[in-house]
Amino acid sequence: MPVKPQNGTGDSGLLVANQLQVQGNDATFTIVEGVDLVIPKGRTLGIVGESGSGKTTVAMGLLGFSREGTRISAGSVSLSGENILSLSPADLRARRGRDISYVPQDPSTGLHPGIRIGVALREMLSVHTSNVENIDARVEQVLRETQLPTDAEFQRRYPFELSGGQQQRVAIALALVCRPSVIIMDEPTTGLDVTTQARLIEVIRDLVEVNGTSLVYVSHDLGVVRSLADDVAVMYGGRIVEQGPVDEVFTNPMHPYTRGLLEAVPRALTKAFKPRAIAGDAVEPWDWPTGCPFAPRCSLHSAECDVSMPAAVWPNQSHMIRCLNFEDALKEKIALEPVERKNDQGTENAPKEIVLTIKNLHASYSSSKLLKGKNLTDAVNDVSFSVEIGSCLAIVGESGSGKSTTLRCIAGLHEPRLGVMEFKGEVLSGRPRQRHGDIRRLVQIVPQNPDSSLNPKMTVGEIIERPLALYSRVPKEARHQRVLELLELVHLRPAMGARYASELSGGEKQRVAIARALAAEPSLLLCDEVVSALDVAVQAGILELLEELRNDLGMTLVFVTHDLGVVRSIASQVVVMKNGQVVETGTTKEIFENPRDTYTQELLGAIPHLRPTDYPGAPE
Amino acid sequence: MSTTRKKQSFRSYFSVTGWIGLSMTLPVLLIALIGPLVTPQNPDDLLGLPFGAPQPGALFGFDSYGRDSFSRFLAGGRYSLVIAIIGYIVGASLGLTLGLLAAYSRGWVDAALAWTSEVLIGFPALVLMLLLVAGLGTSFWVLVVALASVNVPRILRIVRASGREVRDAAFVEVAEARGEPRRYIMFKEIFPTVLPAFLVDAGVRIPASILLVASLSFLGLGIQSPASDWGLIISENRVALTVQPLAVMGPIVALALLMIGVNLALDGYKGNKSSYRRDIS
């Protein structure tokens, strides 16, 4: 299939990938295959997909780079008409940074910890240009462009002396400083706060517009891609399954995977929308099916799908998909439209029993024992709220707002300095060992990072079994039986009991962490950013699970998150926090439809919108 | 997971190098433990010329006093080895417990333990042992205590450093929030994660303990002549190394095999699998 012009104007494209393929060194597995991309001058291409879909591999392949153990085994990448894959290593090095540059995903590892940022920027310039006089002026200019301070003091700083948002700006400044014609960004805003992210996206958008730079933007966040990109390529199982202009693909998705992905994104601003998970697990490069990689999870799966990868078809000039049954897909009504939800209504009923009350909570961190109790700024400052039985309360805020500290106080992981916590009418002590047995059992926490929440030396079965052994003295065989039931409850196969955490995907780890908490049969489940590290499709699955547990087991949830879309789809009550204080409390409906506090309004305004109709007041 | 669980195969506990190490270690241990019971001659009797050549009934010839070298080799392993092993075990149990305690408690407990162990590590191992032996004599338990006091701070430091890495991990916090007892968190959550570091350390620490005890004996501060001991045998007969090498060869080879073997065996130890694990493999 020849490469079709992407924008209908017949531009040949500044950066063109043709049938790019990346394999493991021994050719036993293929990571990406048959990737055709055309990026015209001044346009932005978004590459979206779940983790493991090959989007980062493609991004690096566009620089002629492949990770250790892999190689670019076929295809070509041409930059301004020149195939960079056939360049000598020295020529390739000279192009990178000057003509095409890269912004890595994690700025804390992407910047050299021992090099001052001014030095790093100057080095980039001196390596690539001979014009030495202008270096200082250029460095200042690029710092201004990325909205960073330009003074000498700032330039003398090391990366660890910067905030996450500033680090990412420096990484972008490094990529920009030589004025390359193409910049490739790999998830540059992942891990930043919404408002920080919104500001950074604004910076990126301006830079691209002013300089006429072409941008490749890799992200799993569909909202960000929607707000930034002109074209989008959706990847699954190492292939591009759908590609076209962003408005076209997001309003008229044709591939069943794209449609599933769009249905999985929680919407903060749509009145009633419930994210839906895509059934099944993402495929790993080593067990790709011979046919369409999405076939095993696809509702429109037919026999021909398993024969070979479907060829690209062009329903119109600019829109490409690889699906045999897409016409059937279009017949199915996609649930992008509002669906009846009970969260927004449920709380308007008669007041229910209060299960948890927080009164005037203060908590602080002290770096030194000597300072204990003196001159402290409170991480949590006079926080009060209460939680109704069977409801889901979300605590929202940016990093440093004190939302996690509040949750840690309730869990007994942080001793409050002042204030009272009451659970079912009894005072909750700040230390778990001082709480009596039943309270310890009834309050369980699911921690933030699934990678460190499971002991790497214990199997899933042992991990889930432990709370059973601790809280109830049932015999070993009965506990094994209960472990199996719990695995089933969180939708994991019984065989998972034998795995170690390192053998699980992020979503599976989070399910195990939830199963461990459920093993105690808690009545209050504390969730600390439980979905923020997960892909949208996986995230929707976890949210569905939590909703299910709340409805079926009558559990009360306190949910800490920075993602307002997640809040909208799961919470019935919202507490908005900023700088350790509560700025607004209310039902989800009130907060989202009629935010009173300016900070809440700012937060809501910073969310990247998935569809034009997601704007408040947009026609429906 | 079925309810019938298969037993883990014996072979899977060690890797190939682990088994090589074991095959070097076990014969030496056997000689050291059973040797004193099966000496062909009385190891203390003067039976031939000093440094006399091998002859029927005296496989390794005679030592500096004309005693049977083979019998003295068989009889000379047990005492030092038992001291080394008990000294290591005592040191390891204390070092492990205190190391986990330091890693888990933080605060002044950690500071006190870390500081004390740094001070003790400041003394070279042999100097510390000589000091204790000089003050308290060369009895069995003095040697055990001296060796343990060398091992405790070093093991404590390894365990503490490795334990601190997981001290703040979410799975430890979840266990705390669950209200788990201190000892559960220390030994069931943190200990398995420090085990690899602990075993690597044991791989050099046990041979080093054997060497330390042998060195003390070599310096004449272990068991006293006429009793036989490998370190002492080497010390007594090293002057005739060129004339009668067989008088020292037994202890030298045995000690070398033991030290290399223990190291390989512990390197190749893979541990036991969880009961959940056994069902699928």
C-alpha cells in the first residue's frame, strides 16, 4: 500500500517513515511493523496507544534509534528527503539535536543530574553550531520561550533543584535550542499536574506555531493529543490501526480499538458519561496473533481477521484504518453519548449515616526531631469533611495540596498533629497499632504506586492470603479457597495466585492490591491515586471494579486523585484541596456544574478536552 | 492452584555452580567432623623422624615432631570449623535481627546501632579478635564470641542498608496500616527482600570466618599444641614446605576447598518456592 498524502494537499512531508519495522536482535519477535507516517512541515502528529503498543519504539525509530536488544530491521525514515537510516553514525549524531530532536518521557532521568542546566544548553549549541558569539543570547531566548527564568542564578542550577514542570521545560528547551525542524516528544506531560500540564501544552503549542516546527507527540492521554495535534495515529500491537486528522478520528472513529479507547476515557465535563473498559488484555510483542492483533478482544471478530494483518483501507482521502469489518463497527452505536448515571443523583436523597468524620485535621512533616512542633508549615491545614456510608468521596488537588497526606492520616500512616478523626463514632487513633483490631480490619488502603505496593518476594496468593491469616483464624485450606474467590472478585485468573509481582502488568498489580485490601472485608476503602499510573483502557477496568464493589459490597470509598475525569466518573462527593486546605466541598454535580471557588474553576478549565462537546455550555 | 501440592524437587534448590560448590564443601565438612574418630594413628604420638617421608601406615609422612601427618590432618579440622560455624551463626542471627531492627525503626535506635557498628568495623577483624583473646584467653566460647563480635557489625550494616531500600515501600506501609506486628514486618516483609544481599554476604563472610579462626590458630592463639588443628599444623610445618610438603598439604587443600566451595554453594542457592508457585511449575 503506497503512502497516501495525509492532509489532502499533496505535501510530501518533512519527516516520512515508510514501512518501518523494529525487531528483537534475534528476529524472534517484532515490536513494530509496517509503520507509515508522513509529518508535513509545521504540523503536529499525535501517536496514541496503550503501554506496549509500540508508540515509544516508533518515536525512537524516527530518530534512527532503537533500544538495546532491538534493531530497525526494515523500512526507511527520511528527513527532508534524506534517509537517515542509511547515514553513518557520525552523520546521524550530527543530525540529532540539530535537525531532529527528542524530549524523553521522564525529565528526572532525561536530564544529566550532574550538569548545570545552563551548561547543558550551551553544550548542545556548541556541539551543533560554529557560531559561538550568539550562544548566550540563544540560551536566554530559549529559556524565555519555554517560560523559564533566564538569570544566571537559574542557569547555574542542577536538575534536582527544579520542579517537575521546570525540569520538563528544560528538556524541551534542550530539544529546541538548535531550532530543529522536527521535535519528537514522548509523553512530556505525563506525571505533571493538570494546571502545570495545561501551561506546558500552551508553551509547546506556541513554540510549534511560531517556529513552524513539525512535532511528533507520543501520549496515552487522548485529551492532550486532541488539544495539541493536527493528525493522529492510533497504535495497537505494534501497528498503526487508524490514522487521520484529529477531528475526524476523534469524532468519527472507525476502528473498533479506537472506539473502545475513546469509550474508556473518563470525561470530566460531560454531564453523564461512564467509561467502559476494553475486554481482555493488551498483547505483548512475543505473542502477537498472525492476524489482526486486536482480533482476540474485538467484538466484530470474524474468521478472516485471524488470517493476516488487514491491509490499510481509506474510507476517505485522509482517514486510514486497518480493519476488515469497520463498516459493521460503524453500525454499532458508540457510547460516546451521555448515559444515565446514578452518581450525580444518588446523593440528593435523604441524608445517610456518616461513616467517617474528619474534624480540623492538621498534619505536618518535620525533617528534624529537634524542630518537632515548632515553626512548621502544615501539609494539611485545618481540614474537615465527612463521608456518608456507601458513598464515594474524591479528594482532588495538585501535588503538594495535602490530599495524599490526608488519606495517609486516615489510614494511620501519618500521625496528625491536631484534629479528630472518627470512624463509625469511634475515635481513630493516629497509629494503626493503637487502633483496636476491628477498626484496623475495617479501614484498608490501596496505595498509589502498584510497582511498590506488592512485596516482590511474595506470590500473589501469599500477598492476598496474609490479611486473612491476620484478621481471621480460618484454617489454611479455607484461606486458599478464599484467595481464589478474591482473585475472581477482582477479575483475575486463579493461576495468577502463583505469580510474582514482577510477572504482572500494571493493571493486574493494582487488582491484586485491591484484592489484598478486600481480603480484610473492610467497610472503608482508601484509594490513593490508584489509576493514575495506568492506561486508559486498564483504568476504566479498575474504575468499573471499584464501582462494582461499592454497589455489591456496600463499601465506602475515599478516593484521592488529580484526575478530574476519574472523579466525575466515580465520585458522588468531592473535596477540592489546595496548599493543605479545603477550598470547596460538594456533590460531584455541584462541583462540576457550578464550581464556586476560583481554584476549582481553574482546575476544571485546565483539563484537555476530548470532544468539542465536552466544553461546558457546548451544544449537545 | 489445586489442593494437592507437589513437592519441590531437591535439585532445584541450587544452580549448577551451587552443586559444584556443595560437592567441594561437603567432603571437607565430613572429614572435619568424622576425621577425629577414624585416625589410623594416635595424632599425638611421636612415631617417626621429624619431617619423615611417607611410608606404609603414614600416608602423608611425619610432621615437625615426627607425628603422623595424616592422622593429625584428620583430627585437626573439627575444633576450628565448629568455632567458625557457631561464631558465624551467632553473629548472623544477631546481625540480621539488629540490622532489620535498625532499618525498620529509624530514629535513635537506628542511629545508635549504625554508629556502634561503624565503630566496631573500625577495628580490623584480626586486631579485634586478638584483643579479646588476649584479654579473655583462648577458650572455645571466647573464640566464638570474638568471631561473632567481628561478624555482627558487618552483617548488621549489609542488612540495614538493604532493608532501608524497602523500608518506605508501599507494601511495608500497607502492612503497617493493617496493624501487623513489628516482627512480622521485619521478618516476613523486609527480610525476604534483604535475603539476596545477606546470602551474597554469607558467601564471603563464612569463608572469612573460617580463615580468621585458622589464622588465630596459626598465630598460636587457638587450641594449643600438642592438640592438632589445621591452622596450627600449617604454622608448625611451614618451615619444611620444600622438604615435606605433605605435612601441610592436607589442611591447606581442605581450607581452600572449603572457602571456595562455601562461596559457590551460597552463590548458587536458589531458595525454596512458595506453595502457590509449586502448583504451576
